[in-house]
Amino acid sequence: MNDAQLIEISRSVDSYITTLLNKYEITPLSLAAVLLARTMVLNNEAGSTEDFVKLLQGVAENPPQRNETKVH
């Protein structure tokens, strides 16, 4: 996977998230909770729970700065 593909995926995910927010009239935090729970289930089923937890711990220990969190 290359950078262009990652950007394309990010934009598609952003578009879908916006669609879900509007369709279900849900707050971003509530939707984030649903998405996180589903991502946890996906990683559990794929056998990558340990790596996923490490990823979350890394973000918790070194959260992105406000100016680094722009949506593509």
C-alpha cells in the first residue's frame, strides 16, 4: 500500500463517517464509540488484538497535537 492509497482510503472513510453522522443524527463521540467497539471486534476476530491494544496505548501515551488531527 502506498501513500496515495492511504489518502484515498482516509477520504472514503471520512465521507462514510459523515454520511453516518447525518443519517443517524448521532454525535461524533457516540459514533466514535460504536466504530471503536466494532474495530475491537474486528481485531479480535482477526487475531490481532495484542497489536491493536499496543496501537491504542501508543496513541494514549502520545496523542496527536490539535493541529495534526485534520481530517483529509
